[in-house]
Amino acid sequence: MWINSFNNFRAIAIVFIVAAHSYGISGIQRDSFFDYLISNLISGGTSLFVFISGYLFFEIFYKKFDYVKFIKKKANNVLLPYLFLGITPIMVYLFFIQGEFNGYFDASQTGWIHEYIIPLIKYYISGRFLPAYWYIPFILLTFVLSPLHVRYVKISLRNQIFIILTFSLIAMLIHRPVENINVIQSFVYFTPVYLIGITSAINKDYIYQNLKGKDGILLVIVVGLAALQAGLGQFGNYHKAPLELSGIDIIFVQKLFMCFFFMVFLHRFENYSNKVLSTLASTSFSVFFIHPYIVQAWPKLGLKSVGNDSWLAYALTVVLICFLSVIIVKSVKLILKRHSRMVVGY
């Protein structure tokens, strides 16, 4: 099922994700309330991606759900590009870089199994070898457990809300994992967002009817929560060990309101098509795969920050990275044709 508003939503979501990884190469220092505020609005864009994924699971896959076909499709479009694009950075870590991430991936004993095989497996399981790649093990685990989501669709709205509230409370307390290494913690943290996406798809007519014209209020709440976090002297995502107590994850709540804001706001433009947004949406997952390479390669190629603590330079950097990612993806598609999906997910 084609949903134009959510197609545009995908384009916006990938821009948020690219933006969150572009601070370093744009020269942003983030040392004022305004810097904190903008950073809080940008951070946590993964929740937008997860919400969309849950929404589309119901709209596209649920009605004719075939687990085997579903998993095969995700293996070809997500797992294979992940394995292929991950091998080079993992090899760099295995042979040239030690001591990263508090030594989590370093060998505890001598021998090629402990020095290479076990770290290789740990890198692939965690995805912690390039920015954003931690998302893939989490979302693959989510896909594997999709029969549970099918059962979730069939229960009453009251029970769905109870499950969402329970998991949301847990998510707000456990926060995201340290260095994004713990895939189980990521799964627990983002599962309520995925479920909210599913429930929103089931009840989309009710949401559109009751939130119509209220997108401005939703936006005020989003900005207010970002300002609250900034006022507390905090910016960015919350990361910690799961059982440590460290307050409420404000960004989790903020991004839920942002999901509903974009859902309602973009519904106004259901019949509007923009070539730039359409291109970015169609390549969004591939841009997700490619942009970390650009971000990582930028300083290693000797390129300096494009700005000196300038948000304008930052915005231009984000646009440039998105543009370069799309060009690379389109070029791979042109060369490899239908096989490109297994290499870059497009």
C-alpha cells in the first residue's frame, strides 16, 4: 500500500539520522542553550525510523503475512548489505585498532579464535563498527520476532495501550545502551515505539480525526520538551547501563510527540509529491547504510570542518552528505542493476 505522507516521513526521518551524525565534521561546538535545544530536537531520530517501520508493518505486511517470505525479504534487503558493508570497517578494527569501546571487542586470550573470530562475531552482533549500524541488529531482531507483532495486532486496543505504557516506562528508565553496544537493551528501548507505530496504523482514522489541526500543539510540546532538557544542561540521547538509575529519558517522550506531529502534519500533503523527497525516501535505507562511510572518511581524508560553529554550515553539511549518499547509491544501482539491493539495500 502506497502512503504518500509516510513516504515523505521516511525522507524526513533519514535527514534526522544523517544530521545526528554530522556534528563533528561541521564544526558545531554545542555550548549554549540554543545549541542544546537544536541538538535535542535532532537527536533520537531513530525513533522516527522505528515508528515508521511499525506503521508500515501493519499497512504492508500484516494482512497477508507470510513469515518465511517476510524474513527472506529482510535478509536480502537488510542483512546482506549489512554483512557486506560491515566487513571492511570490522577488518580495520580487528587488525589495526585496539582498545576502543572500553576494550569490549579486544581479545581476552591469545589465539586466532579469541583475537579474530570472537571479536568479529561481537562486532556483527552489536553493529558497533560504524555510526548508526547498531540499528541493524536491533531491527533484525524485531523482524525475527514479527509473529509476536502479528499477535499484538489481534489483541484489544486496551491491552495494546497497557503493553505500550509498560514498555514505555521501562524504556524511559533503562535509556539507550552505552556505546549502543547492547542489542537487547536497544530492543527493549525501541520496542514501544515500534508498537506505537503499529497501533497508530490500526487506528489512523481516529488519530487523523482527533488530532486534525492540532499539529501545532504537538510541535509546541516537542520544542518544550527539548527546551526542558536543554534547561537541565543536557543535550543528545541518554545512554547508560540498563540497571543504573539516572532519571527519565526525556528524548524518548519528545520523539513520540514528534512522530505524531509528522504523522498529522504530513497527512495534509497526502496528495503532494516532491521529487527530492521521493528520491530521498526511496533511497532512505541505502542512505542509512552509506552515510556513515562518508562521515568517517571525511576527517581521514584530511578534510577540515566545513564551518566554525555555524549552524548554517551544519545544515549545508547534512544536505551534502545526503546528496553524496544518494549519488553513491544511484551509481551502484546503475552498475549492479537488481543485484545492488543485496549490496547497498537499493
